[in-house]
Amino acid sequence: MSAVPILANNDRDAGVVEEICGYLTEEPPRSYFLFAGAGSGKTRTLVEVLRRLTGVLKHEKGEQLARRLRTYGRSIRVVTYTKNAVAVINGRLGDNDLVGVSTIHSFCWELISGFNDDIREALIAVKEAQLEKETAKAQAKPRGITAAKQRDLDEIKADIEGFRTTDVFMYHPDRNTYGPGALAHKNVLDAAAWLLCNKPTLQTILRDRHPIVLIDESQDTIKGMLDALMGLAEPRGSGLTLGLLGDHRQRIYTDGHSDLPNLVPQSWATPELQMNHRSQGRIVTLINRIWKAELDGRTQPTTGVEQHPRIEKTGGVVRLYVGDTSLSPEDKVRRERWCADQMREASGAAAWGTGQYQLLALEHKLVATRGSFLDVYQAMVLLDPNAAAPAGSGDNKGPAAVQVMLNELAHLEACVGADGALNEFLATEVFRRHGSLDNIPEDPATRAARVDEMLKAMAAFVAACTDEKSTAEDVLFPVLSANLFEFDHRLSAAYADKSPPPAAPGRGEEESKQARMRRGWCALFDAPWNQLKRYRTYLAGNSVLATHQVVKGSEFMHVMVVMDDAVAGGNQISYDKIFGGTQLSKGDRENVDKGKETTIDRTLRLLYVTCSRAQESLALVLWSSDQEAALTRIKESGWFTDDEFQAIQ
């Protein structure tokens, strides 16, 4: 009798690839939802399915499907969440003309690009529905439609009129687009979803081009687009087959459905990946316990496959440190270094002593506070809360109206050496790249005057951006005065407006979008210029302290998660409520009674996401408003053994 191979139990998911191939090659094909938890090998599974369905690997039914696709000039479309994921899948798949891989934004624009009349109709319909909903919501309130709310409704009406007078719409999925007809990311998703629901011609185009669409990270895919595609895939044999891949436990954006597995039609197949190939056993046990926790205030179901670690991964170190949130930010940073030293002793990993571990935060405001760019971040949130923070998709590049400050001025500042001298050759290349030299006058005298104006403006810019005391307004002044770059009209108008900022709204008071943005502009112009560089680093996902959105899908050997409700801002997330330092609010209780999502639900998911990034060791640092109460709750939870948690002294 032969010995059982040591990795035998690691193959519990070995049949999933063939299972999915069977669904997609049946007649008619069968849609499915693949439940794929953290570190389960979801991308590998997806690529292996595609290799079989397109004839790369020998597979009888796959080769038949590949021949049919080629005969009719069709392909399988894979929609992923990030541009990085697109590159990874393409890299593993190789040159394959039967598979197209793109982000959801690229996919939607490819479908609707050029159909300007249809795009206009869709955008107007979406905005009119929004206007009707917002009006009814306001009228139902005791105060009715306030002056602030009326200004917001008027802005929606202005958007509708703007769409009516637009002939051509422009969009680029990888960069911000400016000018008349330029669409934001959300506009494209909304228009595509509406058109797929209301235009049979577009439905036919999609089915003819891509009879099979596979959507990765489906739990975070915007509801409208996912609903439209799921509707087209029903009934079976409609000509469109969907494959959804995801894990509702890792949903971190409100755009997605709160409980996607329960929305999947019963006729769909529901294969599962049960393995966690990423993390050591102790970490896998913890994330299983987190998800199964029956906490007061939880409304989301505990559905989901319990994960199994690889049989050789029997180790792993987990620790929870609880401190007093009233300490200063500087004291907290020092004590977090102490936590790292404790982790080095507990795990034996030298990385904890040399700073070679990944710091994760649960809220952007915490990152901004620790990263010393809070003034700029808060201003950006006021200007555009949907674009102020980095997203796992890589789509957020900051508010569109300030792009010149985040791109052109950043590139120009990079031409200034450590000695404060401007490299004029590099600066000229920046101007050339951004079109600033396109309209230099032909007349010699006028040309010389313009060049002299630009040189003086550059000298003033260098002096301002090298002065530690300069504000964003100081740096903008010479650049705007000499019109060195093309500026968004909203920035120019806000800069020219010297009126004081409106007062912030009181508790329970409404604020119009116009007033909010004016406060944002004033805050941005007053913010220290040197914070812009740190903010740009954060947007790019390169700050030392990262958020869960930025590391979505990533993994690290050693992870420290910092949880600090006191500086997080907002009431959407509360780790103190999870660990017992704070009680549930009246609003939480009301949401529980209504069966709506609660603070506990959102916080549990984010804790699950961050903990599941760790491969070898994991440190959780909780800054609590009631240290003793939190320690008592932690002991009662059963998540940790007695030697795995302690107070921070």
C-alpha cells in the first residue's frame, strides 16, 4: 500500500477547474457563482479554466467551444477590478485572441463608445430618476425642501440640461478627461447599465461579441451594472452566460451588493474554493472565527465556506495589543514600535525589528493624520468625497478639478533640484508634454515677452514651492497668473473668488454641494503646499501606512493592523464596538431592528480583509476608549488565547 502524498489534503479544490469548464461547455451553458475566499487561488483557477476553454490545454469540449468562438468572431470577456489584475491575468494567460481582459470601466466604455445619442438618453434618464428620488426624499422630511437642498436639486437639473446640449461624449478609463462632454467613471457605469436594461440593440451587441462574461471581485462590482448583466443572463440559454467570482466577506465598497450569494438565481451553479494557500494555520483559524462571530448588532448572515490552510502551514503568530486612545499621535506611534518589538520576540522574525512589515489602517483619515497631510485630505474630501482617497481599482486620481495640482505642478516641482535650482531643460519637457508651448506667439517681440513672462513665473514658482511655509495658494499664484498650464475652470473660478468660506453645518443641518465645495476650495488654498506631495504619494498607494482599499488582493509576510476610531472620522466603522470598548448606538439598534447593514457588519468585513492579507504573522493594535472593557470582551470572544493579547503600557 503506497504512502499518501504529504500534500494530498491540499488538493481539496482540485476538481473545481473541471467543474467550471463543464458549466461553460454544457448546451446551453450554465451561469455560476464561484465562492473564492482569501488566498484561495481564484486567479489561478480562472486562468486554468480559460486555458482549457480556448484550446491552450488539451480539452475536448474546450476545443469545441474555441472553434465556435473563432467561427463567429467572438471571445470570452473577463472583467477584473484593477488594472494590475488585468496585467496579472494577461501575463499568466499569454497571447490569447479568444479572451479579452479589462476593468469594468474599460468594458462599459467599449460597449457604449460612439453611441452619443444613446449615452445622452441614458444619462438624462439616470439623472431624472435621481432628481425624482431626491425630491421625494426631501419632501417627506418635516422641513420639506430646504434652501440648501434646493441648490442641490438645481445642480441635478443643470446636469440634465448640460447633457441635453452635449453632442459628443468623451472618456478614457485610465486617465481623467477634460472639456465639454467629458464623462466621469460613474457616468460611464450608469449609462452602460441603463442602456443594457433598455436597449435591445446593445444587448444583442454584447451577446454577439462576448457570449461568456466572467466577472472577478463581483461582490464590489457596482450594483446597477451587475444587475443588468444578471438580468440578461436569465433565463439559461439567453445567449449570455455569466461567471461571477468573489467573496462577499471581502466586500469593502458600498457600490456592491451586501449579500450577493443570496441574489444568485437557484438555477446557477455554486462551486467553491475551500483552501487558503496564503496564510499559516493560526491566521486562517482567526479569520474563520471573525466571520462566524455572533456579535450583538450583526445583521449580515454568517454564510460562507470555512477555509482550510495548507497542511504544511501549521504555524503562524497572532497578537492583539490594546492601548488607550487618548494618547497623542506621537505616543501611539512610539507604542506601535513597542508592539513591533513584541512581535519580533513572539515570532522570531527579524522583519519586525527592521520595519519590514506592512502597516494597514482601516480609515483614510487615520492615514492622513499619521502621514501629515490631513489638511489637504480633508479639503479633497469636501471637493469630491468619491475621488479623494485611493481605490483598489486604481481609478481614483483625486478630484478632477485639481488634477493640474496633482500632475502638471508635481512634474514641474520635480524639476527643482535639492539645491533649489530649476533644471530648465526638464521644465521645458514638462511644458512640451502638457501642451504649454503649443501657442507660443510667432512674432519675435511677442514671443520674447511671453518667454520672459514664463521664466519669471517659473522663478516665483520655485521660490514658493521650496519655502516650507508656502500654502497651496502661494504656489498657485505665479502659475495661474502666467497661465503656464491649462486649468480646470472650476479651480480658476474658485481661486478668483476671495469670499470667506461658509460656516460648516451644525449637527443635523443640511449643506448644499456649492457651500461644501467652497469650504473645500478655501481649505485647499490655505493648506501647506508640502502636504500635496505626501497626498500624491498616498493616492498612488505608496504611503508607509496603507488602507484596506489599496491592498485589496495583496498579501504580505508580516502585517500590523492599526485600529483607531478616535481619529478615523465618521461613524461607518468602529473597532471599539467590535471589541467592547464602546456600546452600540441608537442608530445601530434601529438598523438591527430594520435588518439593515450596521457598523458591526462593515467593521467585521474590513477586519476580515486586513487580517487575511498576512501570510506568517499578524499584529492587531486597538486604540480603545475603554481599555479594560475591551480586554474583557476580547478574553470572552474566544478569538485569542490568553497569551495572544495584552494591554499596551
